[in-house]
Amino acid sequence: MGQHHHSGKPWRVRVDDAEGNPHGAGVLLDDRHVLTCAHVVEFTGAAPGGSIDHLRITSVACNPEWTRTARVAPGSWVHEGDTQRGDVALLQLDEPADCGTRTTLWRAPLSGSTVSAYGFPQASRMIGMGTDAELSGFSGGRDGWGLLNLVRPGSPWIEQGYSGAGVVVRDGEFKDRVIGIVVADYIDGEARAAWMLPTDRIEEHLPQIKPFTDGACGNRMQPSDEKWPNGVLDDALQLALTRELTRLLGGTWAGTAVVGTGNATGAGTSWLVRLVRTADPAARDGRSDAELTGAPRDTVLGLGAIDAAYDARGRTVAEVTGYLVDRFGLVGGEDRDVVRQLRRRRPPACLVVGSVDRAEDPEGLIRNLLGPLAARARSRGIRLVLGFESKPPADLSYDVFLDPERLADAMSGDVTVEETEEAVGQLAAAEDAAVRLQADGGLSFFGASRLPPAAAPRLRVRLAVARGRAPDPELAAIHAHAGAAHAEVTRYVDDLRRAITTLADLRKTLELHRVRAARYFGDEDRKLGDLYAPAARALQTPPIDLKAARKRVKSYTDEVNRRIEEGADRAER
């Protein structure tokens, strides 16, 4: 027998019926087991109770090519017809493949990666054909299926024959790793889409594959098989906190949100645990759509909205760091290396860490890991939620603080609910406008004041509670806090607009004098060039130091004006 050779992806196999007709693809896990879709097995006639008891598995990456008969492993065929749940099967080869392959299925966040799949469409039923797709998160109502979109119009697309194919990440931290299998396609005119079943959902249906899996699951706040918290949304305070965090994580917001959880982070009692579970496909399995759609407004997140959630209670810094490294497929290293890798990750992560102050070393966890991540979260597009049972450290950087405590200020005055709602609404609009102004400018100025943390979300929480107790003296405190916060954000906006205007004026002045200098002295004047270059850099390189930039611009413009005047004087003489 000749020496066995195979390609870089020897796990690629074709699933044929007993006569050798192709019906789909599969993933060779080891020399005895193949993972594929249940409906592919059904098409071959070899599903439990089918017309035959076996099918054939054929290699497409090995030389010499091999083929083996196989049948469904006991208790390893999960398919609920048209319910879009399950659709996985584990096959056992009658004889070992003798390929020496062992494939790992990775748990990974489903967002923003380019992936590939190799299937057996009608145009290439025997040899197979590859295609690329954009992984676009989870598809609601489909058992935690991941949505795949077409990358390039006109390129080959997933169709019948791709079901069961391994989905491989093309770039990023999980490059070349299998993260699930193709389960369905959609073609309607020019519209193209497909779906995959990710590793963690496959494992939920087929616990037998656990030895072939790696990577951390997305929800470590509470095991997915534990009971859902009951009665959380019956409490006005916890309902309001849930709604505010849902609005943040369900939109385009980015930054650090510190949330007060009191002593409610225990399993089954926390509003934060419940909200995280609404984004977890495994936790939502078994919950009817009616239960979720019937929940109060703004209390349910989209599937996969949270990439990683972790309860830090009793955990060491190394354990928290290790979870993040495993979940996001990072290289790892020192804490600062992990922070840097998370900041650079694309797409930016959405991360929830609960019970931060109940970790084994809260100060070290914040100082070495969470604090540096929080300080740059908004500028890097990261959404970071940190839960504290007591007050967070005063030096922790954050963009929103959902403090559940009643406003302690003793305020007097007759303020109505309507007046307070209007004040908080105006504050929210001003804070949103300030964020847009900073984002639109895309600038950072040396020595500039930091955008004040958003106060409106917390005030909306307190207003929701006080509204139910009206008349309530806390209304006056909420109204006063809204006014003070509005004044603070207005000062910030005014300062930023002045800085933006000053920068624009300096750039115009520099360009005007550059044009004048070119007209009088040409573009190659070395002395003027030595003054112009640092002035231009000072106006373009953030953080922009307006004071230093103004001096450099003045040095250049003064020299241009001096030489022009000098030339004019010589001409007059």
C-alpha cells in the first residue's frame, strides 16, 4: 500500500448514500466518527427507521482516496422536522479511516468573521467546491443558528450539497478553526443567505461530541440548564435597570457601563443574570417564542448580543484573564497583553463581568485588567458591563453608572412627574448630541476635558421607581440632578466646539500661507518646508495640542510673511 497523504483540511468528507450518490458534506472528527446534518442522513435513507441502515463516507482530501460504510451512532440523530431545531447527527464508521485525523470544534463568538465552507453542489457533486461567507451573528427563531451572508456577488454560494460542511474561520483569532457546520441555505432571486449551527449548540444536542470541542462558552454567569430567574421584572427597580442596559447593549452604544447589582447576583435572582440569558442561545433553548415576545418592552436582547459573560465571584485575576483568552481565541500573555489584544479585536467585543468586587482580588482585577480595558472601551467600540454589589472604586473610568440606590440629596420643591420626565429627556438628548459631536469630529485634543459620564440612564431608572410612588420627594432630586448634568455636558460641548473651530481656523491659515509661499517661492523651498512640516503634523496627529500647534503655525506664517515683505521692499528699491 502506498503512503497516505492528505491536504491541510483532511477532515473534509462527502456523505453518500449506499450507492455512492452524494447528498452532503461532513466533518471527520477522528478515524471512527463523522459529524453531519440529520437531514443529510435522512436523504440517504439511513436515518433511524429509514429504508436502509447504512450510508457511505468518502474522503475528498486524502490520497489515496478512501470510502467507508457508516451508520448513525446510537442516540446521535437529532432532528425535529420543520421546527428549525437540532438537525445534527453523529455517524460511526464501520471500519476506521486510518487517516490519523482528529478535529477540534471550537466555541467562538459569532460576529464579523469571514468564513469558508466546502460542499458538493450539483455543479461539482463528486470533487466539491469551496465558498466564502460573512458571519453575521445569530438568526432569531432558528435554535441559535448563525447567519451567513454572501461576501462577493456572483461568486459560488451555499446550496444543496453544502449541508454538514465544516464552517472554518478565514481570519482573526480563530483562523483555520472549525466553529460549526452548515445546516441550511436560502436563495431567492439575487438574495443569498445560509445558516450554520455553532459548536456550542451542536454540543447541546449531541453531548457525545464534547471530547472534540474546545474554547470557552459565551455565558459563565450561570449554567444554561439552571432555572430562569423568576419575578425579576415584577420589581420596578430591576425592570428599570433591565430596560436601561437592554437599550445600551441592543443599539450602537459603546463604552463602559458600571451596574449596581446589590446582593442580587445569586443564581436565579439577578436581573443581570436574566438579561444575559436572553442573549444566550443555549439558555433560551426550550423557552417558547411567546414567553420572550410577551416579556415587557426592552427586556430581551438579541441572540448573541453578548459575546462573553463571566461571574468573577471568588475568581482570581488569572481565571478571569484565562476565560477571556479562551473565549476570544487570544494569544494571551501578561494581563496588559490581553488588554491590548481585546482592544484591537475586530469586531469589538461585548463583555459582561459580574460580581467584580467579590473576586478574590478585586483591586488587582481592576488595576491590571478591567480598569485599563474600561478606560479605552468607548474609543475602541467595546461594550463592557461591570457589575458591582457595592460601590465601584472612585478612580474606575466609566461612561454610564446604573446606580440603583435612591438619590440621597434632600431636595425641597414641588416638581411634577411630567416636569422631571422633560428634564431627563432634554438631558438624554444633550448627552446623545455630545457623543455624536465627539464621534463626528473623530478628534482628540491634548488636555481636553473628558466627556462626562451619561447621567440620563441612571436618572431614568430612579424616575421609573419614583413614578410609581408619586408624589415622591426624590422627583425633586432627579430634576435637580438632570439640570446639573445638562449644564455640565453643555460646558463640555461648548469647549469641544471651540477647540474644533480653533483647529479649523489654524488649518485654513496654514493652507492659505502654504499657497502664498508656493506662488512666491515655489514648492521646493527647503527652509519654509522645515517649518511647514511640523506645523502640518501638529494639526493632524492626535492628541492635538492646540497651544503647541498654534506656535508652529505662527512660526511658519511669520516666516512666509517676512520673506514676502522682504521681497516687496527689495522690489521697491
